[in-house]
Amino acid sequence: MSKASDDSLDAALRAGEHTLPKLLQHWARTTPDALALREKDLGIWNRMTWAQYHDTARRFALGLLKLGFERGQRLAIASEDTPQWMFADLGTQAIGGVVVGIYPTNPWPELQYIVHHSNSRFVVCGDQEQVDKVLDAMSKHEVGLPDVAKIIAVDMKGMRGYPRDKLLSFDEVLELGDQYAAESPEQARAFDDGIAATQPDDTCMLVYTSGTTGPPKGAMLSHRNLLVTTDKLRRSFGLDRHNMEVLCYLPLCHVAERAFSTVMHMMTGGVVNYAESIDTVAANLREIAPKVFLGVPRIWEKLQQGILMRMQDATRLQRWAFTRCFESGKALFERVEQRGGQRTLADRLHFGLLWLLMFRNLQKFVGLDRMRCGFCGGASVSPEVLKFFRILGLPVYQVYGMTESGGVIFHQHPKAERLGATGTPIEGLNWKIAEDGELLVRHPAVFRGYIHDNNATALTVQDGWLHTGDIVALAPNGELMIVDRKKAIIITSGGKNISPSEIENALKDSLYIREAIVLGDGRHFLSALVQIDYDTVGKWAQEKRLPFTTYRSLSQLPEVRELVDMEVRRVNKLFARVENIRKFLILEKELDHDDGELTATQKVRRNIIGKKFAREIEVIYGGGTA
């Protein structure tokens, strides 16, 4: 690709004057044989070029036109992360359609709500499970899905006997696209003509909020919304087609994964590798060793946990070597941090020795030995987790954004990376802190509003300012500090304002605690509901020869309560007395999305927790019996 072409593309991206389908077309024309996608099938990583990516998206788009799809209509996708997800996504956008992502873990009532609320005409399903949900939504719900014309299944396994009046395979849609193109020259040009007609301010996707406090709301996002934020991140870290390689594993209906595996991918012309499943992320990481890696807090916690558990299983000499190297690395990190991140030659030599002795192998063990930058977003994370990876020499940067902001609007970078902070604003962002501490932002990236909900839109965007719902503060180095969600702040009966997330993150730093929900609003002391980590606590119990069969039986062991009590007392020492956990209760079940306790992104639904565990909470505060 010529320098003039590079400069022209960069100028358009800076201004937000582009669309995702036009970027797909650009890479297919300028680097047709370059690697775009990889997907593992039957143990082999299959490759797809930009020309093949473009052609498959074109065939799918023309197939939709053959089926009667019209500009402005909506197509929903309920599937695990696959290349077909993106073919459908970019193909639909190319002909002026809007894509609606649905978490594959959503039960059928949630799927029904989103498909019906968005008036989706077509639903792409990954497999039989997702098709069954759509059919259940049609038959079991009194309203059904009257707008849905066709269901398109990527994998038809198990559906040989299904009625085919509304069901098509993905391959059949591609074949219909070939037929449509062959019927006339005008129809053959429909894909390119559709791309030419797309405009930066066209709505290209609906992203439904996680619904922590009520029914999900469909946020309307344009090409410009997505491009102007991601471009700032791209330029801050110098990402291009030579170093932008990611592992796609978080749900593509979430704006964070979409920002990297779709938007950043289209902007840089880099490579996206599709993980086999969320359960194989650790193995796929080691196989791919991506140069860029995005993780939500739970992923980084699991990676940290994997290293620590591996050390527990190591020999006594290996554990001794790890402890010595880690403590030495920790002292080095803290020394450099005190100097504002400035490393001396002695510091570099010191780390180089630790890297040769220990850290190199640990980086390879988690598959991040080639990582030039890692990002943590989606929720607050314990500073201790980020510190752990920084000590190992892995550059992990906190980022902040939300669906309504079009993606990342604050991010850390090597010149400003205070632990516990979330970075500085992207170039051109107008922002301020309201009197109550809420972050307000104004930028071309701010979303176009909630579909079919003018009231919610008016409450969220006032006088052009997006009300984020996050209480923030400023660190001494100018970075933004996220205190907590505005609705999550606890006000005790004594009038003390307490941020529960900081305490919760400290509790979750423990290997033995999977989830913690701090309570105390309107009460005279703080308490907590604790979900133990079944794997690590189970292993601990086995080593102690304690009998258990299920999570429930494990959680009821007196020794486990003593273990958790020890962890709670450790955390209490980190906080003021008024912020101490006076009582806790170990949950006898794991929190689950299917039970409504967690969102699809594994965030706790506090209002649901308060209702479902009301009896247990009253027991804690002396108002009931278990």
C-alpha cells in the first residue's frame, strides 16, 4: 500500500469520515492477499484473506437482498464469536442495515425482548441452541416475534427435521447471493453501490445495555461514534496492520470486543484470531500469543490465578525461585513507580535478569510473551491485579468507556499509568465533573440515543452532555479515578458515603473468593455476600482431606468459613473502621446469568441480588432466621 494511500486513510480516520464497510472494501482492494482472519477447526488454524473476507460479506449481503432485506432494517445475531458473525455484520451494514448483537448465553425471554424491541427482520443463529431460543420466543411468548421473516443458522447440526419455512442455513444465504448477482449487472453491483451509499453518521449497530437496573436499552451507534474513539486509541499506541493482532473471545455484541475485533481491525488491517470458545481462551492464548490483548477484570484475575495455582503445584525449589524473583520484581516496580516511571540502566539490567530467570517463562505460560500492549476494561479492577502483571513485565493499561460513549474515552498510556486510575481523556474530549461527582462528557462519539425510548435518552444526554452514571475523582497525576457507579454508592445510617467496589475488588484479590457483594445502605454497619471460588477452595479442601461433593456442600464446611473469615479480616486491615465488613454470609449457590443474578458480561445485578437474597440479608442484620 502506498504512502499516499496511508496518509489519505489516516486523515479520513482522524476526522471520522469513514464507514466500516468502506474500510473492509479498502483492505480488500489494497492488500487482498494479506491475512485478515484465523479460525481453529479440527485442530487446524484456517486462514482467510481480506479478499475472501470481502467476498463472503458481499455474498451474504446479496443473499439478504434476495430475501427482501431493505435499507434501514435490522438483523440480529445470536452466536458465539465466529467469522460468520463478522460476515453477517459487515454484509448487513454494507447494504444500509443495522446489526443487533445478542449474547449467546441469554435465555429465550431476553432474546425475545431484544429481537422484538429492535424490530429485527432476520436473526442469525450460531447453532441449534440459539435457533431453539428463537423458536421458543415465537411460540411460548404471547407476543412472539411477528417481525422476523427468516432465521439463518450457521451450523445446521441437529436440525434436519426442523420446518424450513423460516429456517435457512448460512451457506444457503451465500448461494442466494450468487443467484442474485447473476440475475442482472445492477444486482451484481448492489454491494458496492450499498457501500458507496453508507455515511459516517448512519446508525450501524444497536448495542443493548446489560440491564443491571432494568430492562435492556438499545443504544444506537453510528460509524462515526465508533471510529473517532478507536482512532484515538490506535494512534496513542501506534497500532497498525503490522502489530495489530488480537484474540477474539469476549461476546461480539459487547462494545469492548467490537471495538477491537471489528472497529480496530477495520482501521488497521490487522489480524483477528477466533478462540474456539470462552473455555479455551487460556490454551488459544498460548497458541496465538497475540500482540494486543483485551481483557475484562475477570479474565485478568483468572490469568493471575492460573499462574499462582501453577506455582502451588510446582516443586519447593520452583516455588522458592518464584517468590524470590517476584519479591525482587515488586521492589523494582515500586522503586520505579516512586520515580514517576523513570527507569535507570541498573533498573533495566535488574529486570532483564528477572526476565531470564523467571518472568520469560511465566509470560509464555499465559501466552502474552509477544504482547506489546494489554487493556483492561468493562468494570473496575483491583490495582493489585494490574500490579501483578506489571511486575512480570506485561504492560496492561486500564481503559474506560461505555456503550453510550462509543467506546474508550479515557485510557492509560506509558507516560501516565497510576495503579487504580483509568487514564487521561482522548484527544478532543470535553469532560467535567458534576457537583455530585458524576462524570459528564461531550464528544462526536456520544451515541445517537436509545431506540424507542426518548425519555431515557433525554435523561442520559442533557444539553449535549452524556451523564455517565459514574462517580469519579482525579489522581495527583491527572488521571481519572472511577469511584463507583452512582447508583451503587452506599450511604450508611450514620451518613457515611462508601464505595462498595473498592472493598469488593480487595476481597476478590483473594484466590478463594470469586464474587463479593458489599451491603449496608441505610444500615449501621457493612456486610457482604461471598461466593467462594469453587476450583481453588475445592483444591484447598482436598489438600486438607475435607469431604465435599458439590459447591453447596463445600460452602457449608466450617473450615471454609474460617478460611473466608481470615480473608475478610485481611481486607478489613486495608480500610477505615467504618468500611470494615462486620458480618458476611457465604452463598450456597454460584451466581448465574440464567438465574438473573449476573448480566451477560458477568456484572452483578445488585437490585436482583437484594431481592433474591433478602432473607439472608435480614439474617445478617438480625431481622430474620435462616
